[in-house]
Amino acid sequence: MKWLFVILNVAAAVGVLWGGAVVCAIHRVHSYSTYVGLEKRGAFATRPEKAAPLQPGDSSRISQEEIQEYLKNIGGLDGNLPVVTYTAAALFLLNAIALSVVWKMKPAVSSPPR
């Protein structure tokens, strides 16, 4: 019975890591598709001289790579989600180790002497 819980904890750790990787990948794809959609609709200035400055009086412009990075960083998934998933996976693995070390089988009950 103990090994069932150990295996379930290891499977949960793997599942959490896989799920976190899938969510991060979905977020990256969505941010890139948002960027492509904005670009197709002409939301970005095609010529730098037509682009608005970042701040009044500032002549610097945002590059297309920076726009992609800004879109990717919305929500902070690429930074925060791996921390959460690795922590959860570590806790599942620690639980599996604790179960395998601490869990002891009950001694066999012998019949009382006659």
C-alpha cells in the first residue's frame, strides 16, 4: 500500500512539471499570435519616424523584439510559474521519500499464549 502512495506522489510531481511547461508554452504561443495579429492590423508604425516616442521629448523607439518581450511578460508566467511548479514537484517528491522511509508495516499479530 505504501508503494502506491509513493508512485502516485512521483506521478503527481511529473504531472505538475509537465502541466507547468504546457501552460508556459501556451502563453508564449498566445503572446506571439497577439503580436502577429497586432502587426497584421497595422497597430505598429511601419516607419520609425512615424512612431510615437516612449515619453514626451524622448526620441527612443521600441523595437519589434521588445514588443514581443513585453507581450510575453504579461502576467509573469515565464518567471513565476516555473517557481511554483518546481516547488510543488519538490514537495511531492519529499512526500514520496517521507512515505517510503517513515511508513512501517504493522507487525504480524500473533495469537495469545494458551
